[in-house]
Amino acid sequence: MHSLELVANSSLRDYGAKYDYFNPVILDTPNVPNAVKAFLMEGYKADVSHSMEALNLIDKYASKETEEGIQDAFLSSAYVFGQYLEARIERGEIIENEQH
């Protein structure tokens, strides 16, 4: 699971990532209810702390020989995570349409 939590960690840019996934600044808007902000921030903070475990394990055990496999595993995880998010969006749209 830690590889998916990496997307919350903004220090990934230090490891060469072009983008990080979640920027908590998006919650600095009056359009987002406080309960939603609190819920999202709780998960975000937990993901950031857990993601450091993955980065520490990679730093400790990875070698040049295993680097490509680690990158492949992360990209595969990120792809599956994207599919999961798309399915959640589709499900939300279905529920919303059923209510109207």
C-alpha cells in the first residue's frame, strides 16, 4: 500500500518526480465545507507519514539492479489506483443521476 501513498508525498520531486498527486492548497477555498477539509486532511497527513516508510525502504534495500523493477511496480500501482478513482467517479455519477 505504501507505493500508492507515495502520491501524497511532495518530496517525490526530490526523487525526480515531475508532479505530486495531492496539493493540500486546493482545500484553501470557501467552497469546500470544513467537514470535508478535515476528512481529506486527516487522510492526507496519514498518507504522507506512511509514504516515508516506502521511501526509506527503497533507499535502504534498492540497488541499481532492482531500480527498474521498483519503478515498474510503482507505475503499475499508480495505474491501478487511477482506475479505482475513475470507477469511484463513475459510481458517484450513477448515484447522483438516480437521485434526480
